[in-house]
Amino acid sequence: MNTGWQSRISSSLFVLPYLISFSVFLLFPIGYGFYISLHEFELLSESHRFVGFAHYVNLFASGAYLNSLFFRGLWATVQFVLYSVPLLIAVGLALALLVNALPGSIRSWFRTVYFMPYAVSASVMAVIWLMMYDTNAGLINSMLGKLGIDPIPWLTSEPWVWAALVSTTLWWTIGFNMIIFINALNQVPEDYYEAASIDGAGSWRKFASITLPSIRPVMLFVMITSTIASFNIYAQPFLLTRGGPGDTTKVLLMNVLDQAFIRREVGSASAMAILMALLIMIVSVVQYRVTYGRKEE
């Protein structure tokens, strides 16, 4: 019995650092954020009056300032999610298949090239693409001009601004998804493809019947992480468009930070952030149930 208890204690000690980190960096901030959302928590005030769920009520009160702020930002965020997530998955998988099909001598080089932008900081990313998208002197419009195409206002007009933000995001982050997919593809047994070849299956049939089902769990992981990352978009619209044109690309996270640090109303900003987190959780659960949950039932 003593040996059993000692084994349990020693096993628990290995988990303890994670539990401490999880509590300090996730559970406590969430709990404290919810506490703040229940108060009139202004940065320049020492007293924080308890208001209960008043901030949450205002978020759903038609005509209220918070209602407009929250749902305008949410709509911009949802638009970006709908535009970017399918491409982040499809392009990431396509690049992984392409790189895996290359000869081994150059495969590592292409992996590095495609992954390098992921290591670039947000500010560097913004400088690069501001020069690319500049209406008058940008590289893209200069190339289009040589083809006789008029300059496109990439960052100041719809729908071009969404195309610019999604393209920038693909260039900046697609390397992560590509590496995840490459690792998944390398785990598919070659015997499956050899048996399919003997049966006369073509490339598309192998992909649909072997590759996709085999990497289904990884596909789910990439879908959920890409969705969460897209919901938390901030750097691209903040640095490239400042939320323009108008408030078209002023996403929810930008409104939360403006409410907290410009208007200095942290309580209502926390309520917006809590609802945003709940929405992300709901979307993630739905994705899991739709794409993978039925298999386990």
C-alpha cells in the first residue's frame, strides 16, 4: 500500500508544475476577468462599484453603445474567420502535400522557406505588406500597372481590404499549419498506398480514401486552432488598416482594447472579452461535434 501511495504522489509531482502554470496563467486570469466584468472598474478610479451583470445586459440592449461596439466588432471578426479559416486549412494541406512530394534533397529547404514567415514579428510583417499594398508605389500595384491594370486601393476599400488581410495572414502563419500537416502525412503507413495502387486507385482516390481519413484528427486540430487564432486577430488590422475603411475591419479585440485602455472602462471591456471567449468555446465544440464527434458515438 505504501508503495502505491508513493507511486501516486510521485506521479502527481510530475503533473504539479503544469497544474500550477494552468492555474496561475489561465484559471486565475479568467476568474479575475469575470470578477472585473461585474464591477464598474475604471482605471483611474480607486473604487470599483459592483454592478452585477449590468455590463452583459448592456451588450445585448438594443441601441446601447456597448451593444453597437460589441456586435460591429464581432461581425468584422466573423467575416475574417469565414474568409481565412478555409484557406488556412486548404492551403496548409496543399503546401504539405506539395513539399512531401518533392525529392528529399530539397524538401528540407522548402520546409524552411515556407515556415520562415511564421517567425517574423508582427511589426516586421506590417512593414513588409504596407510596402506591398501601397496604392501608389506598392510592389503589387506596380506589377499590375505593367499589365495595364489600374491601381487597386488594397487597404482603403472593400472587398480588397479583406483580400489583403487574408493574404497577409496566409503568408504570415501558413507555415505552422503546413508543418503540422507534414507530420500527419508522414504518419500514414505506406502500405495503404501500395495496396491502393495494386487495386488500381488513382491519386485522387488515394487522397480521398486514405489520406483524408488518416489525418482526420490532425485536420480537426488545425481547424480549431486556426479558428481560435482568427477570432483573436488583432495585429493585421491594427497595423495595416487601423480598422478602416471606416470601422469595416475594426475587429472585436480592437474594440475590447479601446474600451479598456482608451475609454478606461475595464469592466465593460472584460464583459466583452468573456463573451468573446465563450463564443470561441462554443464554436470549437461545434466544430468537434460536426467533424469528429459522431465517429465516437
